[in-house]
Amino acid sequence: MVYRGRPAYVEQVGPRLALWTADGQRVRVRPKDVILLHPGPADAPPRLPGDIDWPPLLEAWEVLQGEEPLSLAELAALAYGDYTPATAWAVWQALQDGLYFTGSPQAIQARTPDDVEALRRQREQRQRQREAWHAFLARAKQGRVDPEADAEFIHEVEQVALGKRARSRVLEALGVRQTPVEAHRLLLQWGVWSPRVNPYPARYGIVTHAPQHPLPDLPDEPRLDLTHLAAWAIDDEGSQDPDDALSWDGERLWVHVADVAALVPPDSPADLEARERGSSVYLPEGVVPMLPDAARERLGLGLHPVSPALSFGLRLDEHARILDVVIRPTWVRVRRLTYEDAETLLDQEPDLARMWELARRYAARRLRQGARLVSLPEVKVRVQMPDGPIQIKPLLPLRSRDLVREAMLMAGEAIAQYAQQHNLPLPYTTQLPPREVDDVPAGLAGMYALRRTFHRSEYKSVPAPHGGLGLEAYVQATSPLRRYLDLVVHQQLRAHLAGREVLDASAVLERVGMAEAMREHVRLAERRSRRHWILVYLLENPDWQGEGIVVEQQPPWVTVAIPDLGLIERVHARGEVPLNSHVLLRVRNVSLPDLRVHLEWLGIQG
């Protein structure tokens, strides 16, 4: 008998069989739990050879090529000349080995030579894999790996670090928690990844190549010629997708926006992919565009002597309230400026100065209507891959930035009013009023306190106030090259202006849901990539020291804003420290997988 893979002898037959096993144990089992190999008599306990006597079996295997299956008893007799408990056990072992024979005790078939060779190669491969696995584990437990020999196992850990799989037998075997953070840490410890590997785009499912869809030609349609007006596209240095510009015609402030919907109509291939992406992705390594490169090349304002635009001509009263808006497809002649260039021209160009005055009055009106203007230190982080310098540039609080911000808000409010007047469904950006707070401190500490009073903004298909901006209704519409819902606004406006059918509210909300689902992943990938590269900068500059400004007290800890890095961190303080104090800090250590930096307090400055 075979019981649990081992030979056994039947002492007594009945409803339950009394067995004597090879190791001398007596057990009672059901008949269905055993396999009959030989009717006996046999030794009790059975004494059988442990190794298979292969030569007779191999001769039988050759004889049986192309023949019908034999029973176990027949094969034992053919191979060994007799059917005994010992020869039956030998045939059973060969059948279980499976290299030369397959089937059941009632019908054993000889495998073909080709099958045997293929199976042998498989077994050798599995043996090599087992040896490689054990060799890898031995190295890994010593904190080292062979990138070439261990590539398969390293890749498995990389997949966890990149969020592509949830579990890894490597991590399990090494006793490491099955998380992307711990997988990342292990790859750094092994030296397989350098700190310059940024896992966050992959971890959040970001596609890192541009769409490839072809775009049609501009439609043959009337366009208002505004090329006689000076128009300025004001952006950060190095910006590659200028999609808005400003003009003043003596009566109206014109906000010109890249006419993306002219080339990307609803449900076109480029539109569908943009809907899935949600927005362009801005990483320190570079920009991943939402639309094909041809959209930026053909529609970017100021990239050609004359550019097509969808322009919004805003007329405001003496209280900076919007009286009306003119919306037209246009031709514009745009000059590109950096914010620093525009800052100088604000005192030299009368039209820019006039627009700045309107922007100041508009911001004042928003403040009267409950807006909260919060300004915390920001930086632009750029890295030249693979080994170039990491540049961290603080964004200065310039008037030119305020001008562009207020002009974009004016356009958003004007478009919202226009849509209300014409019953045009759009994705309105809404926000509850900020929470009330008492005793807001002065300075940067006050800004930090106010930032925490804001509610999360939401999209709706009907107008509702945006409390943080101090506007009764607002639509984001000035970045259709970069944000999908801005493109939806343009598609709706263009259809309305042309007298074509527009999307209904449910279709607009469906697009909101799809775009926002991915947009949240984009936000996380951008935010964590930015922090990743700032921490890599600190790793590459371990002697960094800098200034922090105390914005919150939680003794013995304080929260500090670090303008040069754009970070807000908690630091263990020495003694009582007033809000808005300037303190000197240095880096104690950085844990890159956790995105954590430990800063050491060096003292109060000044």
C-alpha cells in the first residue's frame, strides 16, 4: 500500500484498514486513503529499497516506446522479471518521479524521448532557479546583490517600489514589510537604485510620454484680428506651454487663451486621451503634456509671429465689477516675457500699468467679498537628468505674478457670468467660505494659519460661490493646453458661439469625474516628486544650512517655513521661540523613501 506517499503493510481488513507503516507506526485509515500496489504477502513493517534501480526500468522504457500502457504489475514484471512488493514499489517511485513514465497504477505510459528531454531541461532550469534563489538570498541578507545575476529578483522588488505589484516573495523571504516605501529603502541599501530614481510618477500611474494623436488643421472660420494690440504672455522662465496672454485696448482687458478646442473637439482621439490624463504633469525632470506636442507647437501663444486664440474682452466698472465680456476666436501677436521681465515693464509700458491698476482694484474687491489671499514661500525645482544639477529657485512675490493671477480670475468670473446668462453647462469651481479664526497672527505665521482655514474646492455643473476667491461664480478656463476641464470649457464655448449642440450638465459632470479621478493622482505625483528632489538636493549637499521662519508653536516643537527650499517642517526648538522668528537650521539626516528630513536647530537669528 501507499499511504501519504510512504509504503505501508495491511495487517487487518475492515471498514477501516489497520496499517503498519514503514516507520513502524500502526494506524487505522479509510480504504480510499491508500493506493494498492501489491496484494502481498509482504514484510511488516515493509522493508523496501529507498533508491530506484533504474537500469531495468530504462530498458523497459525503450521497449515500450509507441506501445500501449501497462499496469504497474505488468511493468514490474517486464522490468524486473517479477512482480513483488519491492519491484512494485520501484515502479511506483518511477511513476511518481514522472521523468520516464506517466499515468496511474492501472495504466502507465512511457514518455517519448522528446518529452523526456524537454522535461529534463525544465527540471534543470528549475534547479538552476532554486540555486540562484538561494544564492541571491545569501547575498541579499548580507546587504549586497549582483545586478546581473539577481536581475529577476531585483525587478520583483522594483515592481513593489513602483506600485506595480502588492507583494513580493523576495521581501517576504527577507522579512521586509510589503510596502513601496520599504521596497524603495531596500533598493537604495543594495545600491541598485541611486537617490535620483524618482518612483512617484510610476507609483501613481502617470504616463510619462506625450500623446501621439495627429491633430487636424485649424477650421476655416472668421477670426477677429487683434494683431494691432500689444499682447504679453507672462510665464516662469523656461515655460514651454504659453497658453494665455494679456492686452489692453483702451476699454477692455483682453485675456487671450490658446484656442485648443479648435484642434481638439469633443470625443476626438486627442480629447479622449486628455480626459484620461486629466492634466499635464509638471515634474522637476520635465513636463509630461496632456495633449500631443503638436498642440503646443501650433497653438502656444508667442511661439509664432501670429497665434490663434480664443479671446475674452472684459469691461469693468469703477468698482472692478465685470460689466460684460466679449468672446471671440482671434488672431493675436504675442510677446513672451518672464515674470521678472514683466516686473520691470510694469513701470514702463502704459498698457501693462493700466492692467496692473485694474488687477489691484479687482483683488481689493475680492477681499471685500471674503477672499483670503495667502502667500507662502514657493520654489521651482528643476533637475537636469541624469546627473545634472538640481536647481531650487524661490518664486519671488512679484507684482507681475499678481497681475496674471487676477487677470485669470477676472476671465474665470466673466465666463461664469456669461454661461449663466446663456444657460451653458460648464464645470464651475466652487468652495465653501474659509473657516473663521480668531487672533490670526501677523506675518508668515498668519498666512500659515489662514491656509488651514480653506475647504477643498469642488466642481459643480451649476454656479455656486468660491469662498476662498471671494467670487459668486468661477470657472477655470485659461489653461486648456494643461488642464482637461479648461479644455471642456473651451469646447462648450466654441460650440455655443457656433450655434452647435453643447454638452448637457450630466455629460459635463461625467467629464469632471473622469478628469478629477486622474488629477488627484497627478497632484500626488507632482507634490511627492518635488519633495523627493528637494531631499535629493539635501543628500547631495549635506552641509546645507539655511533660514527657517517660525509659523506655528507646539512646544517643544515649532513648525518652520524654509523659503530657500519651499518646505514646511517641524523642528525641535530650544526654549521659547516667538512666531515669525528667523532661525538657523541644518540637515541632520534624510530618509528618502519616507520623504522625511530631520532638521537640527542652530539658534535664532538677529
